[in-house]
Amino acid sequence: MDRDDRTVEGHEADHRGTTKLRWRRVIWRGMRKRCPRCGLGRLFTSWYTVAEQCPHCHLEYESRDGDTWAFMYVTTAGLTGVIIVGMLLFRPPTLWISQVVVTALAVGIVLLSMPYRKGVAIAIHFISETVWSEEPDSTRH
Ligand SMILES: [Zn+2]
């Protein structure tokens, strides 16, 4: 009886530990453009075309349209803010050089980071669905 109680407590502690660990692992998988659940399947079929599902574990990447839009908007706005602050801090020798450099940098940073940000967005969406389906009462007080 006593031993059973300890086993249950230990299991709960382990469960919390693995949940915390999984967060980081799932985000990291998204940044590497891999399936958030298994880490094996590729998220994209081309540069920015998200696959329908994982070829390994068959997880649907974007079960509903627009689930990852908010994250993409926020990160694009954040990057734009960083670029604007960079423009204000940088004193160029000539105006036209700064215009060319800033435009190229801004377009490059925003476009090149898109698949990685999308991967993180899909990972965060996967985490939110996992958390809400496993522990429906833990977020309510
Ligand atoms: Zn998978």
C-alpha cells in the first residue's frame, strides 16, 4: 500500500519532468523544420510549403487554417521592430547605401526566417493542442 503510493508520486514527478523537457525538444524540432511529435518527418515539402502530415507518425501539421497566423504576424512585426531600431542606431555614410542595405537586410531576414518561424509556430500549436487535450483543468483556476 505504502509502496504503491510512492510509485504514483514518483510517476507524477517524472510526468511533470518529461513535460517540461518536451517543450524545449518540440520547439527545437520546429526550428529544425521537423515534425513536432516524432522529430523525424520533414515539415515542408518545398521551401515554404507545409506538408499535410508527417510521413512517420501521420500527425496533421495544420489541422485548421490560420492556427499559425498569429505567431507569424507577431514574429514578422517583431523582426520589423528590430530592423527599425537597427536603422535608427546605424549612421550610414550615404543615404542611398543605407536604403539599399536596409531593404536587402529586411527582406532577407524576414523571408529567410519564414520556414523556421513557421516550424516554431507549428510546434507551439502542437504543444497547445497536447496540453489542452491532456490536462483540460490545469489551466483553469
Ligand atoms: Zn512525426
